[in-house]
Amino acid sequence: REDPRVFEHNLKIVADVYQSARERGLPAVVETTLWGRRIENDLDGEKLLHANRIGFETGADVLKTFYPDDPGVFERIVKHSPVPVYVAGGEAEDDDVETLRMVKSVIDAGAAWIMFGRTIWQHDEPAAMIGAIRKVIQEDESASVAAEQLL
């Protein structure tokens, strides 16, 4: 991760995966994460903007990204992406209302959907959390009202 050739190597692998997926008629999803010793903030909006640009320029059919520390940058990511943008959840948060607020924010900003793993399966009540997220996305419910079903 200190060696830029690792990044170059990863890009080649990702491009090869895209090509293979296309040959098989499968969509390719890339998770545009920031990691490594050179990254101080893995939610840095400007860096995520560039990572997502690289993702679709190398052939992604769908981008899976984290919600950056600057909501305005997320809107730019969505606006400039020619492919759907999904949002990753990361580790399950202790504050359900805050998680649901983030869901509402990303959908309002134009995200195609969310792609949560640990946010759901690490939750004490995974089915209830899925229901609360559904209320926010499909029924346009507020985060605090949707969180009431988690009590």
C-alpha cells in the first residue's frame, strides 16, 4: 500500500474482472473504498469522488461506496456517475436513528439504493432493521419514526 504499483496492479485485476463479467453477461460491482497507510480518513469526500470516477471509468456497472464526510460531495458522486451508486453500510452503528438518517440522506441525494451487510447482520434485530430501512426508502418515513419499530 506504500507502493503505487500495488494500486496499478489492483486496477488491472478489476478491469480483467469487468471484462470477464461482460463476457458472461453479468453486471460488475466495484466497492470504491479508501484504505491503506496513506489514507488518513477513509470517508474523505474528494478522494471518494476520484475513487468512484476511477470505478466507472474502468468499467463498473454499479458503484458501491461509503457515504463521505461531506454530503455535498456525495451528491457530486451521484450526479457525475453514469452508473447506479449504492451506499455501503460499514460496521453496525449503536445509534439506529443515525443509521436511518444516513439512509434517508443518501436516497434523497440520488443514490440508487443501499448495499448493507454488517449494518444488518450485526444488528440485534436484523429483520426489524430491514423493516425500518424499508420504511425510510419505500415509504419515505422519517428516520425517527422508522426507528420506532426497533424498540
